[in-house]
Amino acid sequence: MKKLKEIIKGRGVTPGYVEGSAIISKQAFMFAHGVDPKSGDVTDIRSDILDKNIKGKVFIFPFGKGSTTGSAWFLETIREGNGPLAIINRETEPIIATAIIMAKLLYGIEIPLVDRLEKDISDIIKDGDMIAVDGNKGEVRIFAD
Amino acid sequence: MILTDEEKGILDGKNGEADRLAMELLVGVGESFGAKKLISISSAHILAHFGSLHQAGIDFLEKLAENGGKCKVPTTVDPSSVDFERWEKFKIPKDYMEKQKRLRTAVEQLGVIPSWSCTPYQAYNVPRFGQNIAWAESSAVAYANSVIGARTNRTCFGLDISAAIIGKIPEFGLYLDENRIGSLLFELKIDKFSDLDYHTIGAIVGKRSGAKIPVIKGIPKDVTNDQLKCLGSAAASAGAVALFHILDVTPEAKLKDPFDGKKPEEVITITQKDLRDMENMISNAEPNSRVEMVTLGCPLLSVEELKTIFDKMKGRKVKKDIYFWIYLTKETYDLGKKLGLITPLEKAGVWFSTQTCATISPVKIWGFSHIMTNSAKCALVTPSEHNLKVSYRDTNECIVTATEPL
């Protein structure tokens, strides 16, 4: 059984509860030309997670960046079934929130988004760690190994 | 967020399904970003090019159109991914064209003005100072906020058409006075400005500013609207600049201190050498490798810019082993034709294309490995979009590279 190690409080932006393994970028992330919707592979040549895959993961990155078409790229990635399970940002932005809300309206897919955590989660966990994201309560749970 | 009874009614579906969906998105985003209310907008500018929207974008726009959505405010649309008239000449695959046509049908059903232009402020959608608008297209956002003093965030796909249908947008970000204050000062130490320099200054400012608001000192007072258009497009694509102030030039900086009495966080000097360094950084091609295509018109050309190119092209024709593609609005093309600027250039081998551009059309299918442009935005965006190398040069060098004497 999973053993709860820590609960970190933040702000729930979009609702839902999921548990999954983490993938972490320490840089601002762009969805427009930054991810291949057909696979979920990261294609931005300047990204620190180039060639890694976000599909079905809890995707952690500080901020969004890039073109205002990013919400369409992200929405397409979700439509193709290659979207992340949840997103954790330091401070989220409209491109990301818009895509997640559209995914719910169009395809009935819910992706919890939490930001403004009390501490920097990317320092505490590493790629592949199992965590829970609760968009309803606005918190993240970290489990012991 | 506090909603009026009318807005609550729309959320409950009183105005039909399209309005309900649009309102849900506006309220959802507004709640996420601490907006207290929705504010009325006077115009919108939306995205509808298949290259970035994909099937998901078609799904959303068609859903709104099929459910009776109509724009409540004048709304224009950014360039298409294909030239609707010349798509076969540009080797656009038929299925790709069909997707773009579905987007065209949807936006026309929604009552969008089919301008297919990234420069709506030059025709059909000209905001006034201080008006709230909801625009997408980073270069147009930079122009509207900065040069005109209208107010918009970088409105993303989805939020753009929802705002157009409801005629409102959540009040956050650049709609609020306190978020329009400058924080970085750029001092130009440059005597003489070429057209390319405005792109390059924009690229430097964008790269150094990120999402902060830059204030620029030292731009000549007689700078043209086209030069400001180019500066803004570069700043918006090199960083996330949605608003810049230029001392003695842009309206908000003329009316009051753009730093609101505070000291700039940082003062950054830009010299002639900084321009040359940035030019070299933007170009990523081997200096001696052969250029296969030269492109002008990012942002899309105005009539004045077309005139300049026409003058430089006198007595020259396009070389046999190179493509020379020039992008402009449909209106510029038609007006240019009346002025006798188009036909001679077409005879000289130039390929004009309207309502699209090299940056957002599927140029990849041509398999170019090296192109040249006089636009910093095009040079910054195209390599990752089309997997090719770019040389960034001024208009003269672009023309000399693409053409030879008659």
C-alpha cells in the first residue's frame, strides 16, 4: 500500500483527482511546436525534457510560454489521448487553463490543474515518483517509496 | 467572479448552447485568473489556421457554429494556413486544404469578417485608444496595446472566439491600469535606423523582457506604422511582449510617465554592435550554403512596403534556381494591382500569396533546407516549424539573393 509522506497545499484551478507518475521540466513550457499531439513526445529543441513523453503523466513545469495557438496544440494532444493526467504549475496561464476547460466541454476529459504550491515541488520529487493531484482541494500528495 | 443576471442566464443556456459553451470558458478562465467581472469588448481577432489548430480546433469552432453561435462584436481572423486561391500552385495536399476549408466555413457561419490577415489594425478592425478588445495573434496584440493604446491580453485560441460570441472578456492582466506600467528601460545608442533594425531591436527587447513591459528610448519620432508593426512582431515572438512603450512615440508614454514615478528595474543599452550580434544569432544557416527560397511579408505587407519592394526590383528578375515568395493581404494585393505594382513583379517571377504566410503554411512539404527572410519573427519561428535553416537579411540583400539583372 502507498504510504502518504507529505501533503503540499496550493490552489486548485481545474477540478479532478488523479494519481500518477511525475515528469518534471524546470523551464517554461510551450505547447505550440513544443509537443507532438500524435504521440505526446516533447519536440521543443530548447526544452530540458526534449524527447520525453507527457502522456498519462503528472506534468510539472513552472510556467507556460509561447504562441497563443498553444491552447489548440494542447487540446489536440488531449483529443488524441496523449495528454497528461494532471498539471502542476508554479503560476499557470490562460493558454493552459483554456485548453483544459475546452477538453472538458468538448470531450468530457477532466485534467486537474494545481498551482501556487507552498513549496517548489520540483525540488522534492523526481521523474517517475508517484504523486496525487487533487484539483478540488488544491493540493498535491507525495507518497513514501 | 461576480456575474450579472444576464450573464448567469447565458451560463444556464438561455441564449442557446453556443453562448453557454463560450460563457463557461470565459467564466472558467476568469475564475482561474482572479478576474472580478466580465467587461465589454469593442472587437475581437481570432485564430483559425489549420496548421496550429488541428482537428481539435475544427471541433471547437464547428461546435460553436453548429449551435448557432454568432459574433456580437466586429471580429476579424488571422491568416489561413493556405492561400485559398493559389493552394495548388503552392503544392498544398488536398486533404489539408479540406481541413482549412472546414475552418473557413465555420468562421463564416459565426459571422467573422473573413480578412485572413495578421494586420487587422490596417483594415477592417481598427480600435481606438483605451478600448477593451480581445485579440489573438501576438504581433497584432503588441501593435494594438502599444501603438494604439487599446487593451488586450494575448488572447489564446478558444478564449478568442468565446469573447467574440459573448462580446465580453474576463478583466485581468493588461485590461487593468496597474499591469500596464513599464519595468525595463532600453536606451538605444543608434544613429541611423534601417528597416531591418526595427525587427532586430524588437528581437533584442523581446528576448531581454520575457513577459515584462519594456520602455524604449531613442526611436525617431517619424518612425512609420509599418516599422512599429515589425518591431512589435519581433518583440512578441522573441519574448512574450504584449505591450511596449516608446518615449515620445506611443500614446500611453506621451500621456504619462510609463514607469508611474518608479525607477526602472534595469536599464539596458542597445548599440549598433548589439544589433549585429542579434542579427547573427537569428540567422542559423551556414553562410555559404545555397538559399532555395526567399520570403518577404511577415507581418503581411502594407501597400507602402510593397511600393518599396517594387522600386528595388526595377530592372531585375527572379533567378531560375530560386523561389521568391511575397505574402500580403488580399486588400494590399488588389490595391497594388491597381497601382501597377503586382503584374510586373509577377512577370519577373515573383510568387505572390495572399491571406496566408510562410510561417504558418505547410512549407515543409517543399523540403527546403535553407531560406532567407527580412523578418525576425519569420526567422525565429520557421526553423522549428519547418525543420530548416534561415538567413536573416535586409530587404536589399533578400532581393539581390533572389534576383538578377534583366
